[in-house]
Amino acid sequence: MKQNKNNRFAALLLALCMAVSCALPALAAPAASANIDLSRTGSMDVTLYDHQNDVPLRGGALTVYKVADVARTNGDLHFVYTADFTGCGIALGDLTDSTLASRLEAKLPARAAGTTHKISEQGIVSFDALPLGLYLVVQTENSKGYEAINSFLVSLPMADESGWLYTVDATPKVGAPTQEVTPPEPETPSTPSEPDKPSKPEKPSEPDKPTQPDNPDMPVDPNDPNRPVSPGTPDNPVNPGNPDNPVAPGNPDNPVAPGRPDGNALPQSGQLNWPIPFMACSGVLLFAVGWVLDRKETLA
């Protein structure tokens, strides 16, 4: 009896462990979990585009609800339900299950708080600064002319071959058109602005009045080649001196008187110079005769 109680207790413990393991699905392998930064936030960009008709879905709104937080246990990452989904009874074992999002949407409590953004004219809506976790994306307002898209799940961050993606791009399948889709009319180009009126050019200044050129010199009348200019009569040559009648040299016997410069010499009066030596010799001769006579008288 005691053994049966132990068996029932063991079976209950095993079932509890299995339930816990189903409620905490693995987010990544232990090796990859070491590189995740749990302090960061994530973002997602959702694009709604009708590729069949080549038009974006305009208008409407998307709302994201946080389903679970990211937690780490013994080095392994897993999701833990938020308060809005605790006790929903849905296991997060396989996130690729196409029915998982619709089943979680059915469990949304009326008080669930989400973040809602309008869809742009380009069919894009962005959600930024989202805490890491698992999010449920629901179209809470249909786009014009289309049924609402099916809800889907987005994991932030998302693992890929290069690591963790903290910004996720999602392109869900659009809903069926509720009316005939017509391509949007091309936008009317805006009227170009009037070109600026060119400014009036300034009046050019009057050019300087050119000065009157000087009258050119009259050219010299050229000689008539038929009437050459007669050469002038050559000057008479100078009569050369007579080589047989040389000029008489100056008188060498009449030196300039000492003490008198040449410029103060007395002019010649035409007298002859030859009596001077004659008279000198006569005086010497008379002196000699007187001396001889005087000598004889003394001796007598």
C-alpha cells in the first residue's frame, strides 16, 4: 500500500516537471545564450504590402501585446508568461505553430494593455524601445479595402546565424481584399515655381573718346633716281710744307736770363747777338795787355 502511494507521488512529480518544462520553452542553445544582452531593448518594423496588386495597405492600426519575458535559468534562456497570460494553459513549446498566435489571442484578457500604432501610407508601422520578450501582433483596425491580417508572434531578440537580432522586420501575409483594388492615382506633380526674373543689366559706361592721333611727319621727298644728287666739290688739299726750306730753329745762344721766368723775358728788339762775344774777347785781351805792362813797370 505504501509502495502504491510512492508510485503515485513519483508520477505526480514527473507530470509537474513536464508541465513546467512546457511552460518554459528554450529560447536558444546554451552557447548562444551567453552572447545575449538582456539589458537592451528591441524594435520591430511591420510591412503590409499587397504584392499581387502591387500596392501597400493604407490605414488601419496594429497593436502588440507582450506575451512573455525573457529569463535565464542555469545558463539557458526561456520565456516566462507575463501577468496577462499567466494561467492561460497554453504551452509555449513550438513558436512556429501557426495556431499558437490565434490561441493566445483568444486568451487575451479584456484588461490586457498593448501598444497601438497607425499604419502609414506606405503600409509600414514601427514599434521601438520594446523590452525583450515574446510579442503578439494583432490588427485591431482593418486597412482600407482589406480584411484584417492573421495575428502572429515576434520574438525579441531573434536568433540567426550571425547572433542576435534586436531589430526585426516582419512582412505578414495580408488579408483578402474586401473590394476591387485599384492602383493609387499618381500624385499630381506640383506646379514649378516661377523662375526668378532676371535683373536688368546695368547700362554700360561710355567708352573713352579716343585721342586725336598726331599728324605724321611728312616723308622726305625721295631723290629722283633719274636725277642723282651731284656730289659736292672736294676741298682743296692743304699745300704741304716745302721740304727743301725747313723752318729755322730758335737761337740756342740766347738762353733765358736766370731768375726770370720765360713769361717775363724781354722782347727782342731786332739787335744782333754776335757783338757780345767780340766785345768780351776784346775786354779779356785789354786786361791781359794792361797786366803785362804793369808787370814790366814793377820789375824796372
